Amino acid sequence: MSAGTYTPRPGAAPLPHMIAAQTALETRMLLRNGEQLLLTVIIPTLLLVLFSAVDIVDTGSGASVDFLAPGILALAVMSTAFTGQAIATGFERRYGVLKRLAASPLPRWALMTAKTLSVLVTEVLQIVLLTAIALALGWSPEGNPLSALLLLVLGTAAFSGLGLLMAGTLKAEATLAAANLVFLLLLVGGGVIVPLDKFPDAAQSVLGLLPVSALSEGLRDVLQHGASMPWAEAGILAVWAVLGLGAAAKFFRWE
């Protein structure tokens, strides 16, 4: 046996391995959190089933589920990429987790990449579950699935940027309160369950610029009405994504 066989060889793991390991950890932590599961799975599922089965809101002609399913998909993206990520990251920042991770071999940008990938993994699980439930309720989606996928990716980028901006600038308790309040307000006024045309004309023009409204209406254009690509809604989401991610990168505080 040659000398040095057991000599330690310390060093960081390859960057892709570190990102994959951190992504798996972030995903497990998210799925084990009861509050996060309530936001990301239980509430969207209950809303989809309840409002599809009971004629509470006038959703126009056609089956209620055809109107509701795209909006609930948008709500699922918002609950994970914005509300859940903001709350989790805010408390990680408060307890010094982010500060310690920033001192590890994992670069800061790679940590944010892992968080984003974790959000995407969770969203895939949400979309599969909600789609299966909607199909069981009689949903008949139309349109190009690639257009819907692009809208979901743009929505994820927009909500992730806003969630990280909130988590990186406010105290954890303020983030918890603000993220949940925004979730409730956008659930009611973002075109998720109540059609935007039920609001006054002046309010419609403002509400239509919100990211959840753009995502909901864009997905309806594709999945309910068979449109090829709603570029106006995609443009709104892209602007929110650039502004949110840019502001988060500039103002995010690690301590």
C-alpha cells in the first residue's frame, strides 16, 4: 500500500451536486411543513372542488370547472412561489440560516437557484394533482400546453422575485403577516375565483395588471378558449419577473 492512501482530500463538491443536494433539502423541508401544505395543496384543492360543485359564483357560460381550473393553477403558483417561499425564507433569514449557508462553499446565487428549483418541483406536484382533480370534475382543457407552460414559468419567476424581495427586506413576522394578507387579497381580487368583469370598470384596468390576474386570465385564454399565446398577459408577467427579481437581487439582506 503506497504512502498517502488515506490522506484526506478536503474540498467542495462539484457545484451541480451542491445545487441538487440543496434543492432536495429545500423540497423536503417545504413538503414537511404543515402550514406550507395548507397553502400549496389543501386550500387550492378545496377551492377547486367547492366552487366547481356548488354554484356560488357566476363564472359565465360553460362548466364552472372550465373557468376555475386555470385560476386555481395560478393560485397554486402564487401560494408556492410567493407566499410559501417568502415566509420560509424570511424565517431562515431571521434564525441565521441564510447567513450560515452564505458562508458555505455553496455560492449565494446557487442557493437562490436551489430555492427556485425546489419551487418548480413543488409546482409540478401541485399541477399534476390539481389537473387530475379538475379532469375528474369534468374539466376539458383546450389550447397549446406549451403556451400554458410558458405562462406558468413566467408566473413562477414573477412571484419568486416578489417573494424573495419581501423576505429579504422585511422582518420575519412582518413577512408572515404581509404574505398571507397579499395571498387573501389576490385570491379575492385577482380573478382566481371571481371573474374580473364582476368588478367596476376602473378597478378592472388596475386588477388586470396584477401578476395573479395576468396568469389567471392568460391560462384561461389558452386552456378555456383555445388561444395560441396571450402575449399581453405574458408581457405583464415578464415585466413583474424582471422588476421583482431585479429588486430582490439588489435589496435582499442576508442578515
